[in-house]
Amino acid sequence: MIDEAVLERLLRDEAATYEPPAHGPDAVLAAAAGQGGGRRDRGPWLAVAAVAVLVVGGIAVAGATGGRSLPAPTAGGANSETAYDDAGAQRDRPGGNAGGGAAAPVPPADASIVRTGGTWLVVPDAKVSDTLRAAARVAGQHGGFVAESQAQTAGDHPSGTVTLKVPVAAYDRAVEDVGRLGDVQQSETQSEDVSTQVTDTAARLKSLAATRDQLRTLLARARDVGDVLAVQERMTDVQTQIEQLQAKQEALKERTTYGTLAVTVSGPGGAQPSDGFRGAWDDAVDGFVGGFEALVAASGTVLFLLIVGLVLLVAGRRAYRYWVRGVV
Amino acid sequence: MDDLSEWLAAAYPGAYRTARLILRDPLEAEDAVQDAFLRAWRFRDSAPKDAGWQPWLYRVVVNACCSRLRHDAPRRDRRANLDGDYVDDAPGPDAKAVRADEASAVVAALAALPESLRIPVVLRYYAGLPEKDVAVAIGRRPGTVKSRLYEARQRLAADPRLRALVTDEEAAR
């Protein structure tokens, strides 16, 4: 058995070597402001304000806020107010559209938005394949492409799904065009603002690259074998982190360039094909509820039989006693 | 705890190191802690008052770590194996280096445990939460925490990297 005190000591020794990132708390503050003072209404505006704070906070992100206009951040909490003084200063620049009133905020042109959505169209059975092809053409018309398609056109209830990748700028138009192809039963779209993630990743990459350069200089100066090994080990670590971040940056770029639109087409009699997770979840819930109902139903019968049995038993005992007494 | 910056100053380093012990990867740990604080901040109205907030915050941190563990398990497994290979190096000459080697051996062995065992160990022995608070943080009963900690310590004792640390009566068997 490992001694608890030894385990405690070693874990604390090891953890003490983990230096928390100096910019960590600032990044949280910035992102919290990006959520609108910690509430759910995360707006693209506030993400822009968050970028400003990151810059002010000492993380240089070249050109990230250049030419952007900033609205009044609605971040709650005294600390957030002070943290945003500088954002406020930028807000007052001429040309800014601060205080836009109740109008819905328009995302800045360079905000990074991930668009996803789905549309379910119902058309006459005979037109299912044509509609699927037409939906696929919509992607091409807007400079996008078809990522995936599957169809079951034989049988009584033809249906199919095409997954379109459409440039984010043309996404809303593509959704409208698809909506004109049939009777829209259901349509949903989501936007996720990943500007903070994008600038965060860029800032981290920049600072890691600087660290790597410094390590290189150190390596050139190292004389001792131990030093060389230590620096090399650290460099490998930094390089791994850089590669991970670059992969993340690539993925973000891909997701923010093309929006995803799943178009499901079915005949009037077809049920909406549920998507993987939701379908599985619904099945699980149904199974559970069904099982529970069966249990309740069964328990009713059991209870009824028990009561009948009890009544019969009591009645039987009385009758027996009466009979015995009567005989004696 | 209305002031986020105060909250961060008090809890960020501990939360980060906890996440790092659970996830091992510095970037992942940073992201997980950021998610956790944002979530905690968003739901601060429902946070328990006084002493109860700490296990509650740990619960949020643990959940953020778990969701990251689930998202990219394959990559993490590869990294854990690489790190494991590294730990097999011969110990350094002085006592400090030996101790540092022991510490990294513990962490490597810990990484080999399933998360259901690893997380209670980190919370109990690194974060120093009492068993009942660990129970709150992982959403299980205190009895479960006790048995998981016991099993984790047994498994760690069986790990070849930690042979030197096993207490004498066990080693004698």
C-alpha cells in the first residue's frame, strides 16, 4: 500500500512545478465579460471588448482590434467595470457606432462565427430525389460543397439528407434558398462566436513562439550536458504545445470559413429522421419510461391480487372459526 | 464571492494544478479551468455559501476536466504512453532529483489509473479536500470515495514505477 502522507507530499511536490499561466485569470475575466457579465447572452460585441482587454492586459495580438468599433460593454461587477476602462476609451473613438440602442447588434466583419443548422423539408414522395439534388446545387451556387449525402428513395417513404458546407457569409442566403425548395417542417440554425478562442489561440501561439526563440538562444549558450538536455526537453514541450495550438487554429479556421447545414427531405408520410445522439437519447428515455410504466402496470395487478388474497384469507379464517365453533 | 478577480486570485492556481494533475496537458488544463471558472461564474447565484463553495467549485473543475477527457481520449492516451516511457530513466544523483523522479513517477502511475480513481486521489491528496468534500466534488457518496481511494492506493502500490515507495509491511509479503 502507498502511504497517504507520501502520496500527498509527492503530488504537492509535482504540482508545485506546474506554474499556472500568468495570463490565465485575465483570459477568464475577458471571457466572462464576453458572456455579458457572466450571463448566458454571449454577444459578439462583448467578445470584441474581450479582445481589447487581452490586448490591454499585455498580450500583444497584432491587428486584432484594428478599426473595430466597440459598443458599451454591459459587464456586471465592479471589477469588470474597471477592467473595461480602456475598452470604453476605444468606444468613444469617432466613427464608432456605440450606443446602437435596441437594434440587434451586427457582428463585426472579422468576428469568427461558427454556423450550424438543419432544415427539414417535406415534398411529394416523387420529388424527394429531385429536391435533394436541388439542395445540393444550393451549396454550389453559394460557393460551397456537399460534405455528405445519403438517401433512401426506394420504398413507401422516400427520404434523404444532404449535409452542405456553405461559406459563412452566404449561410443565411443558403438557408433561405433551401427553404424555398419545399414545405419547411422545421428549421434551426445556431451561431457560435469563437472570436475569443481565435484570438486566444493566436496570442498563445505568439507567446510560445517567443519562448521557443528564447530557448534557442539559451541552447546556443549552454555548455553543460545537463543544461543542454534540460533546455531541449523544455523545447520539445513547447514545440508540442505549438503544434497542438496550430492544429486547433486550423480546425477553427475550417469551422469559421464554412457553415454546416443539414437538409433532410422526406415525403409527407415520413417521420423526421432523428439525429444520432438525440435519437439515442429519446430511445433511452422512451425505454425507461416504457419500462417504468410496465412496472407500475404490473405492480397494479400484483397489488390487486394481494388485496384479493388478503380478503380471501381473512374471510376464510372467519368462516373456519365459525364452522369450528359451530361444530363444537 | 461576488468579485470574479478576487475569486480567481484565490482559487485559480489550485484549480489549475488540480486540472493539470488530472489532465496532464498544460493547455488542456488551462482551457478546462477557464471553462470551469466561466461556468462557476455564470451559475454563481446557485453556489453554496461559506465553506460549501470550495467543493462546489472543485466539482465544476472536475466536470470540465471530464468533458475534456472524453473529447480527446485517443490523443491523450498516446501522450500518456510517451510520458510513461520518459519516466523510466535512471534517477539523478542527488536527493532532490530522486524526489523529483518519485514525484513524476507518481504522476505517471496516476495517469495510468482510470479517471474514476485518479480524480478522487488528486482531490484528496493534492487538493487536500476531506472525503466528504471529495464526495461532493465527484457527485458520489462518501463511502464510494473511501473505497475508490483505497483501490487507487492499492493499484498505485502495484505499479512497478512506485515499488520504492511501497511501505515495508507490504513489500515484505
